Amino acid sequence: MKKVLTTLLALGLMATLAGCGNSGTKATDAGAATSSKQLIGVAMPTQSLQRWNQDGSNMKSALEAKGYKVELQYANNDVNTQTQQVENMITKGCKVLVVAAIDGSAMTDVLKKAADNNVKVVAYDRLIMKTPNVDYYATFDNFKVGVIQGQYIEKQLGLKDGKGPFNIELFGGSPDDNNATFFFNGAMSILQPYIDNGKLVVASGQKDFTKIAIQGWDSAKAQARMDNLITANYAKDKKLDVVLSPNDSLAIGIVASLKNAGYGSSDKPYPILTGQDCDKPNVIAMINKQQSMSIFKDTRTLASKVVEMVDSLVQGKEAAVNDTKTYNNGSKVVPSFLCDPVYADASNYKSILIDSGYYKEADLK
């Protein structure tokens, strides 16, 4: 079923990139003529993570295929740099800005300038906070991401069948990323009842998001926290059964810590470990039984949806959305389009990642 769904998604993507709504050659030519005159700004947070490189590349390619000129910038996870880049995009005459914010609350002033210059803004995968001057939000269903991670843990441990208790430790994403709380709340909607009834035990006692959050989604910080958790709570005879990690950059640091602590042997196997993004090193870790699963958010699908939004905005139309209630940025409810995530693990990664053309087998050696 997943293979069929993946194939359909891939076919849908090709159809989207080829042009939506075949209303005739004249309409297509007119759209291309319009788009070729427009400059679109794409602001990505960093090139240090594989997923943002892919997001930026997919977005640029998809927009250029529709005839747009693209100003793509990465900000090296520096908020001031990203703000300056967005301001320069406005100055250069970009008609629409697609922004994956480093700090969702730090763009109020520059987006006021965008609004003053009639520049439309699409928040990309990270909600831009505390400003009325963000027009749309395109992302994956981030609460559902956490739900899938929680359900995976639930199934692997047999929690529905009453098995347990099992020892679990919780990790959260960067507190300045609005998505991080959606991931955490989604996972806890599944896991909290088992913590309450004692089938899942958090030996460290660290359960609140503020205690478990990792600033900047930093792998080294995740590794250091996992080191401390193991030292303080997991003696030689105490087993760690599962770790909730919201994404792959944290998971890769957690794997390094577990490896250093002697996990990975027959008498001390790796705990169940979740992730998100299906980065190449993490897929390899799944194949090697170091990481259990990762949420796959096909950035080609997201890019194609954002291109549709850009097309609508350039033409002075409203963009299509499927959520008008969930994402309140503290100033307004931002109309959103949510794409569906799926998960990959060692049993299905070939159908999800390779058969869809996202990776080649050689990429995962």
C-alpha cells in the first residue's frame, strides 16, 4: 500500500511540476510569460543540514521550471543574516518571499517592510510568529509527525497489549521553532497515557518540553544531553528501551552517545529511536539497526505545493489551503496547506525512498 501511495505521490508531483490544470496552450504560455518576469525570494536557514539543502534545491528547480527567476539564500543559522537577506530580496524587487525562518519570532520588522512594498510572504515549513504580515504557511502536518512517532513506539513495544514497563527518555526540538512543540505534543498524545499508567518510565524525570528541548536542533547538544542521561540514570544493570527524538539531527547525536556507552551489542542492543527527515546518515543508521525509524517528509511534494501558492499570489489570487484553524502565530491564524508525512524504517525504506526516486541505492552505502 505504501509503495502504491508513494508512486501516486511521485506521479502527482510530476504532474504538478509540468503545470496545474491543463487549460490549453495559450493559458500555459501566458502563465510562463507572466512568471518569467517575476523574481521570487527563497530564504533557507542553513546548508549545514541535508534537508535544507534539498528543500532549497527543490524549491529553486520547481520555480525555475515554471519560468520564475529565483533568489535563493542560506543564512548559516544566523538570525541577523537571514533578516538582511530577506530585506535585500525586497529591495531587489522580489514579488513573493518563501521563508523558512531560523527564529520564527524575529522577522516582524522586515516583514512589515515586505507588506509595505506589496510583497507576499509564504512561511515554509516553519511558522513565522507574531506578525500579521505572513500570508500563507506551507508545511507537513507536524502534530501528525509526532503522532506517527508515538504510534511507532507504541506498536514496537506492544504497549496496547499491556506490555511493560519500559524505560524511555524524551528529546524535544529547538524552542524557537514553532514546529517543535507540535512534534512533541503529537508524540505525547500517544505516549502520555502509558507514562501515566507506569508502562513507560522516564527515569530522569525530565518530561516537560522546556527540560528536554535542544536549542538549534544541535546534534552535539543532543549527544551531550544523552551522555548525561546515561551517566546519571542508566547504570550497568539498567536498560534504556526507547528514546523519543523528534528529528534526525538529534537522533544522530543520540546514536553517537549510545555507541560510546556500549550500546549495539547482543546483550546491550540499541533502544528504539525515532527521527524525522530521512537524512542519508540516518537511513544508513536504520539499515545498521542503530536508529529505528524516521519520518519522511518528501520535500518535492512541499516544493510543488509552494509553487502553486506562488503562482496564485503572482496572479493576484488566493492560494489553495486545507487548514484555516490550527496555526495561530500570535497575531493571526495563518491559512495553511498541510502535506501528509509517512515513516520509513528498515522494512520499507526501499519502497518509500528508493522506488520513489528520492534516493539511489548508492546514496545509502
